[in-house]
Amino acid sequence: MKSKKLKRAFFKASALNLAQDLLGKHLVRKIGRKRIIGKIVETEAYIGPEDKASHAYQGKITERNKVEYLRGGYVYIYLCYGLYWQFNVTAAEEGEPECVLIRALEPLEGIKKPPYRDEKKLVNLANGPGKLCRWMKLDGSFKGEDLCLSKRIWLEDPGGVKTRIVAETRIGIDYAGSWAKKPWRFYIKENPFVSRK
């Protein structure tokens, strides 16, 4: 079955639903004639103003997070600790600052060989938010990019994919108190490319 580019309606779900629906979908990055493709195997949902772990907690709007307030299907990317980029997809309707962090990819296309014939190196290529951005060459220039219209990055549905989903607590947000314990990190069961099981 041929992959289909995901359209706007797909992204206008709540972050909690979108985070699960994105599992198994393909993130496609085009650089010149080259394509880099990774299957999404791990995500985290952030539900907006009530979520203490969200950048939009209490309805805050800043230069950094204003993209979160766009309707579903845009890239929200930011620099974490000044060191590495984190790639998010906006969810829901305009004015509802929900988003989904893409935490890990299973590399499918655009893998340099021979270095990644080594299974361990291949697994470590994109099994974390910063790693996948480095592999796909994603940076701040993608902030606000429309995944439904962009010619350099988009999402595809490969079709016919069934996934068994595991729900766990989110990672690296201890400052959020009880919100850190919400089981809003989702991953494909038994997939070796997940960042943390």
C-alpha cells in the first residue's frame, strides 16, 4: 500500500489522541533530492494551559511558544538547555495550545552505511528527541512550518500498520509535580528504537 501524506483533519485531534495516532506514521524530511524517513515509535502529549509541564501552562504566550497556539499540523521546535532541538507537532484547533513531542524514530531511509550496519549504532541514531533532530537536520528554521504544505518536511501514513501501544509517564519533567506522573508518553510495544522502556 502506497503511503499517503497526512492532511489537516488528522492533526486537529486532541494531543492525547494525536500522540497515539502518530505512532507508526512516517516522518519524511527532504534535503535536495535526498529523503530521510523515520517511523515514529515514541511520543509525549502536552495538553495546554492546565498541564503544568506544558510551555503554555496557565495560558502563557511567549515568542518561543506562540506556535503552540496554531491549529494542528504545524512544527513547534525549540532548543532545550541551549544544546539540542526538540520537535513537536501542534494538535487540536487554533487557540488551543496542545502539542505532541516526537521522542523517537525508527530509521527507515537515508541511513549512512557502513557506520549503521552495527545494530547498536542504528538503534542509537534517533532514539531520543535531540538525536532525531540531529539525524534529520532539524533546527529553529522549522519553527512554524506547516506539515500539510511544506516541501521539506511532512508526515505520511504507510497504511495497514497495526501497533500495540504502551502508555507510561513522561520523561524529564519532575518540576511539574503530579503532572509528571500522567501516563502521557506512548510507544510501540517491544520496538527496540524507543528511547526508554
